[in-house]
Amino acid sequence: MSAAINGHGRVFPQARCTVVKGQAIFDRDGRELWRCDAAYAEVHFELERIEASRGSTGEGA
């Protein structure tokens, strides 16, 4: 299903999506654009999982 056809063109594909407690939060340039249920996002968007690497918080050595 096309994100643009469903009116999501301004959100996808340039936005970052973070899933927290069942909510998919789309943001770009530090500004929240939209949020929806994570199950809805999984069905309507092509999402790629990106794992945060250890030490990415700047802590440690």
C-alpha cells in the first residue's frame, strides 16, 4: 500500500520512526510529525530495524 495514497507523503519516507510502548513516533529534524499505533505503522510503512550500538550514548572509555 502506498504511503502517499494514504496521505502519509509528508511523513514518509524521510522521517525517522521510533516505536515506544506500542506507539510509532515519526520525527524529522528533531520535530515530531506524526504518531500512530505501531501495528498500523508496521502494515502501512516499510520500516527497517536499526539497533543502537553500545556506547552510542557517549558513555564509557
